[in-house]
Amino acid sequence: MAPTRDRRPGFSRRRQYGLFAGYVLAVAGAVVALALLIVSALNPSAFAGARMGAASLTAPVSAALASVSSSLAAAPAEVRGWFTVRTENRRLAAEVSAMRSLVTRARAINWENRRMRALLALRDRDGAPVATARLVSSSVSSTRRYAVLNAGRWQGVRPGMPVRGPEALVGRVVEAGPAAARVLLLDDPASIVPVRRTRDGAPAIVAGRGDGLLDVRSVNATDIGFRPGDLFVTTGTGGLYAPNIPVATAIRAGRDTAAARAVADPTAFDMVRVDQPFFPLPPPPLPAQPTGTGK
């Protein structure tokens, strides 16, 4: 005899109440989820505190997992290194010999730069970093590009501070919790960095596209041509980023606008440094004191 498909609880009140409670909880959960989704869409910063609190709790675990993952990923390269060390040494020796003349020229240029800085009484503003921390996660598959840093207000990190990798700019801090911070990456659509081209000093703006690439836009009225390989560095304009930090490299030719790629790849390294803004913002003005009316 085929089993019946009637799933009614019968005359058992306990089963009836249990089934009814399940329906009520399911509907209530859907309503609460819909309400939270609406609030998040209308006010994205409403859950910033909860998000940063959760990030502060999970940052140590994410850091440990990232360390283990990087160690496992580096194991095959270490094994290959044991077998290719002699070939690599020969290649490096040949490269050093070929680049010796360029190194000599670079040293001469470096000496000339130091002499000119002394004559002009210039002073570097690149001081000690606020914190050195690890990027434990990043949203590389989303149109919004953020990364989580396992350092927060306890380490002196504040919103608005620039974040740099070993060789280039990574982004800036937009939210800071007790032990974690949220970093806006360069390829996020909300990221805009004033830059200049290294070969001729032409000013431009680097803006994120949300797809892993950047747009370089000329700020001059004249027709500016971009070539693949053009390197762009920060100018110091705006007071946030110190000048001469590598930002992007053009990958395609263009007139006034060209596609580029960030020099710093957050997925290629772990440790970053958080710096003070190049020119810290002045403190807010004091409120005006009410003046009394004398008689």
C-alpha cells in the first residue's frame, strides 16, 4: 500500500502548536531580514559599529588562517627553488652585470637630488608609520573593493589615514574599530587620487572602476595622450597622500583617458603600513560664544 501524502499533525495539539510556531518563526525571520536589508540599503553606515565589532573579533582568526594559507602556498615555490637555485644565480649575476651602468647613473641622480634638496631647503614629510599590520581579507569579487586590516583604534589607526604596501599605495582607511579597520582600495569606484605622470609631470586623476582596473583621466584642457607603461605617482594635492608614491601604470593607450592597473596588488602581499595624512586636517573651529547685550 502506498504511503499517504497527508502530512497533517492529526489530533495532537502539541504537534499542531509546534507546526504553527514553526510557521510564525519563519515569517518573523523573513520580516526581520527584509527590514535589515531595507535599513542597510537606505543607510549603509547604520551597521558600521556592529560590522567593525565583528571584524575585530574575527581579525585574529583570519590573520592566523591567512598566515597558514600563505605558508602552504609558498611551499611549492620553496621546493622548486632547491632545484633551480644554480640557474637562478647565473641569471641574476648576468642581470647585475648588465645593469651596472644603470646603477651608476642612478647613484649619480640620487646624489644630485640630495644636493638640490639641500639647496632648496626641502624637507621630507614621510615619517614613521602609525602602524604596520596585515591585510586579512579583501572583497576582490565585488564591485565595492574593501580590505580588512587587523589593526584599529587601539593601534592608533583612524579613518582618513593612507595605507601603503611595500612599494606603492594601497588605499585609505574609511572605518576603524578597536582592533580592525576597513580599507578602501584604489580600484573601488569611490576612490579618487590626484597623480602626475613621471616622464613629464603631466597632472591626472586616478579613479577606481570596480572591476580590478583604474581609469587615468587628464586634468588639463589640452589633448593629452597616454601610452602603455606610463607610471603615475601621487602629487600631495589634497593633503592626504604624500607625494611621489607609485599608484598606477597605464596598460592601454588613450587620449585624455586610459585604462590602468594599480602598482600595488593587495593579494600579492600581507603586510602594509598605515601613515599619518601628509597634511593633517586642521581642528574644527570652536563654536562662537554668544555675546551679551550691554545696557
